[in-house]
Amino acid sequence: MEPTRKSDLKKARTLQILNVIYDAIEVIVALIAGIIANSSALIGWALDSTIEVVSAATLGWRLHG
């Protein structure tokens, strides 16, 4: 594997990890806020963010393979 590709993959993996962490925090905050406020919109946003976490984690898994 050429050095630039290896470097680019490492950067992509790092960004994916940060994205998963950020989205996971977003899920937790939105879910807690939605439950406290009894807001179906916030709970729905948390569920949407959960899909984003799964998607980002899947892409990260593909980048590692």
C-alpha cells in the first residue's frame, strides 16, 4: 500500500471515530432531554442520531477491513 493511501486511511479512521463519539453523545443528550421534556421530537431526533451512529460505525468497520 502506498504511503499517501495509508496516511489517508488513518485520517479517515480518526474522523470516523470522532464522528461516532460525537453522534453517540448527541443520542444520549437528545434522549435524556426528550424524556425529561416529554418531547417526542427530541426522542425522534435521538432515534435518528442512533441510525447515524450505526452508519458511521459501519463505515469505520469497512475502513478497518
